[in-house]
Amino acid sequence: MRSEKKIVYSADIKGSSLRGSEEYQSVAVGWHREANKLLGGMKCSYRTSILRCNSIEQGRAMIRWRAEWIPGGIEWIVSLSEVAGWSIQYIDQDPRTLSTFRWGGVRDLIARAVTQGNITIPCASVEGTAYLEIDSESGKCTRHKERIDTISEADGNRLLNRKVARNTAEFLDIRRPPNVDPDEWAGIVESRVLSGVPGAGALDIEPMDQTESDSGAFFLVISLVLSVAVTFLVGFLDQSEGSEIRICEQVSALGDFSYEQCLADIYK
């Protein structure tokens, strides 16, 4: 009688291995549950999707996948945009572009939201490729090898965007195999993904565009005051029950964050 092959999982970080269907299924379900809990935030924004599925040859397939979520540091501006009725467009950030804080970008962001009613917000995302081997007799997957795009960029010294690097590290924190020590795993992820990326260290400060002047701070404060005023106006015109409470929640949330940090978190 032919013995059934056990599935083997491996990824592009040392120690990322699972063996056997029981461990594979248990850990995969746990990873997804933790991602929803830790990355989804108040907006429950964590989403996964299959971008493409191709058959490479008999018994082998390649699947392109994507995970995305709204970073916790910008949930407040998403809530504010929803209350104000602004149209939100989510974009990906270029991993090969150096992340620098620019007052001009913030001014454009606020001005467009107030005058045109739309706002562009970078979401956090991780994309990768899963290579699967399928047993011809049982039809079950016997090998699952995974490669994450950002890690390949880091390996090639092409990863420059600190936000992309940190988002990937946050995602990988959840993908820790159960047999690996948390501190050891954190060190592996840091050396593999964060090391060498400008501003990505725990104590690093994001580089600031030196061509910008300090006058941007004054314009930023004016813009924020104006945007809050618009939000109050929308809330005043909205006669639906509970609208005043939602407005108060958004305005009070503004006081819990540093303006500069919040906006630095959403603009490269």
C-alpha cells in the first residue's frame, strides 16, 4: 500500500518550515487569525486575495497572492475622510523609492481633500508567490514553497522605502513558525528586511526633504483646521441619528496623535 506523502512548507526566511498536514493547517489558520486581529485594526481592514494562478507543468502550480490592510497610524484619517464624505483612493508604495517626509506632499493631500473631496492614502501590502507541488494520485499538495517580493528586493539591496520595509516586517512577525523563539525570529526579520533601509530602524527618524521650508508647518496647521471645519459642516448637514457623536469621536481622535507623525505615516 502506497504511503501518503506529507506536505512540506518552506519560505525564504531561515527556520520557516512546517511538516505534515496537521501542523500545516493549524499554523496557517493561526497566522490568518492573528493577521486579522493585529493588522486589521478597528476597521477590520485585513484582506487577502489571489492575483493569478498558473500551471507550470504537470503537478506544479504557481500562485501570486496579496495581503493588504490599513496601517493603524492612519485609521484616524480614514475615519475622518468617511465622515467628511471624501472619496478614498488607496495606493501601493514603491519599495525602491526612498521614503522622505515632504511638507509639500502634505499640503497637496489636505488641499485636494478639502477642495476636491478626494484623498489618496497608501495602504500596507505584501505580495508573494506560492509554488505548489500536487501529488498525481491523491491530488493533494505535497510541497508549498513561498517567496515574498519585498524580501527579494531587500536581498538585492533595492529596498529603500522604510514604510514598505516596516509593513513587511510587521507581516512577518505574525508568520513566525511555532518552533522558533520570538526574539530570534525578530532578529532574523530585522537583519533580512530592515537592515540597510534608511529610517527603518527602531530608533531611526524618517529622512526629511531638505528642499522644504519650515513654513510648511504653518500651512499644515491651517489645512488641518480647515479640514476639521469641513468635517463639522458635513456633520451639521447630516441629520441622521448619531452623526454628532461620530464627528466628536473623529475630532477627539485628532488629539491623540502628533499631527506631524500621523501625516508622516501616510506620505512618503
